[in-house]
Amino acid sequence: MSLEEFHQQPFSLVFKQEYINGRLVESSRDVIIHGAIPVAPRAIPSPLLLRPTTPDDERALLPCFRAAFAEAFEFCDYSREQFARGARESLHHFYNAEFHRPLPASGIALGPSGTREAGKPIGAALVLQQNEGWALLDMIFVSPRWQRRGLANALAAAAMTELHTMGGCRTLISRYHLGNEASCVWHHRFGFVDEPDLRLAQLYLRAARHELRRREQMRMLTSAEKQRLTVKRDKWQHEVDRLEALVRCGREEDAIPWRKWCGKSRDEESQQ
């Protein structure tokens, strides 16, 4: 591949693209989106039995976690050994977090009788206690064989309803990788709204600029396409300008979600 051909490649939002020794080399981008939803009861009946999680579930959930995330974008660069270690560490962090305990709103779905998963975890919505009136949906996953049956919705709805009953929590935050399309679709369908994010807006602006320039250079641009891509570029330029202005005014929490949510937790920890 020539350098010119490299620059004519479409811009990838989810993979970093580098030109190394005449080749296109791609590696996954670690871009995490924060979504927020007001805590309110949800009446979504579960197709299967749900129960609160217990510390014993740390080990019992491993097969379900590995099956659910085996093909997930966030682990696409991992070796088999790295993925096995990542699965153990993810669950261990939830059940043994130093500052944030698992909440009773965390739920496990159990396989029905008569199946090979009978009585075993086949899905989970794991919620961590946070501060300042919010909680974190640390993980939600369902074994592939039991997906597309409304189980994720039921688990999340049960967690929301329990949080509402407990009181003191106004917002549920969740996080997903930009490259995990299925997770993105589920979060939006359930009602999570993406938080404004300067880094993400800058990435979308880069993509819009690149596509407009690429098509112009390759003479693939009709008048209608040029107008559409120009509008898209200008939209993201406006959003970047808006969020950068917030940062300059000292309002980083309104432009950088991890500062807004994680920062609150760190502030609380420092006071303990």
C-alpha cells in the first residue's frame, strides 16, 4: 500500500489506523461512552428467574461473562490468556471494590429447569454504589444462548426499580465502548442518553473532516454529498467549540464525563 492509498482509506471511529512499513495497521481505540438515565421504576417482567447477587457469584458468573464477551469489541485485541485474566479481574473488582460496594439492586438471571444451565447464572446486571446521588451499572451481560429474549431489559429494569425503592439515587450511569455496536444499541433503546464528551466530539470531527477531504481528493463528491458532509463537519465543529469553551471556563465536568462522574467519587473518597 502506498502512502497515498493509506490517506484514501475511510476514517475508522473504532480502530486507530497507522501506516507502518507500507501497511495499514489497525488497533482498537479505547473510547468509552457514558450514558445516563433517571432512576425510576420499570415494569418489565422477566422471562426467567432473577435473584439478588451474592459474593459467591464472583466465581459462578465467570462462564457467563466469558461467553457473553468472547466476541466483544473491548476484548478484540486480547489473547486467550489476557481475556481469561480480564474476565476474572472484572468480576473481582466488582465484588471486592475498595471504595464502592455492590448494591442489592444487582441481579442475576438463572437458567430454567430442564436446560443445561438450570440454576446457573446466565445473565447479570451489576450495580456499584457511588456518591452524589448516582449509581453505576458496572456491567450488564447475558450468555449468547439467552440473548434477544428481553433478559437484559428485565435485569436493568429490576435494578432501576430496586434503586428507586432504596431511595437516595437519582441517576444511573452506564459505560460502553464506542466499538461495541450491540451495547450502544441496547443502551439507547433502554433509555440511556449519552453524556456530552469533548474527546468523542473531537473524534467525530476528525472523521467528518477526513471523509470530506478524502472524497474531494478522489473526485467522488456530488453536490448533495458535499452539502451533507459539510453540514456534518460543521455540526461537530460547533460541538467541539462549545465543549472547549466550557473547559476554558472551568466547567470540565460538563465536557468530560469521566471527570464529572469519577471525579465525584474521588472527591468523596479523599474526605473519608
